[in-house]
Amino acid sequence: MLHSPAWARLLADVLGRPLTLSPLQEATARGAALVALEALGAIPSALDVPAPPGRLIEPDARRHAAYADSRARHESAYARWKDADVP
């Protein structure tokens, strides 16, 4: 997501929550290494190791409301379709 600001913005807006982009190119590898260090007893908990600071993406309340409305319409349409007696 670091290389796709539009995707990061969309995700923050859909979830309605702030999103912090990791500055690391290999964040998954860092996480795996921390879990391995925890398993080896080298660190007490992988969760205790602070993440490097990243760019914060704040959600847009207006877009979040629009996505929530779209989801509600989708769920309503799906419920009608699912319960329809179609041969």
C-alpha cells in the first residue's frame, strides 16, 4: 500500500479508521522475524516491539458514509436475491 496512495485512501475510507502505512518495504518479513525471535525467547513478545513510524491516512467521513450506504444496499439486495424463489 506504500506505493498506492489511492488504495490506502480507499481502505481508510471504507473501514472508517485511520490507517498507518509502514515505511518498510518488507513489513511481512519483519513480522515473521519478530515472531521467530519471540518463539526463541529472544524477546518477550513481538507485540512489544514498536513499529517504525509511518504515514497516517485519516478516513474521510463523507466517503465512509457513502461506502456504508453502498454496503447496506448490497446486503439488502443480496438478502432479497437469496430468499427469492427462482427456478
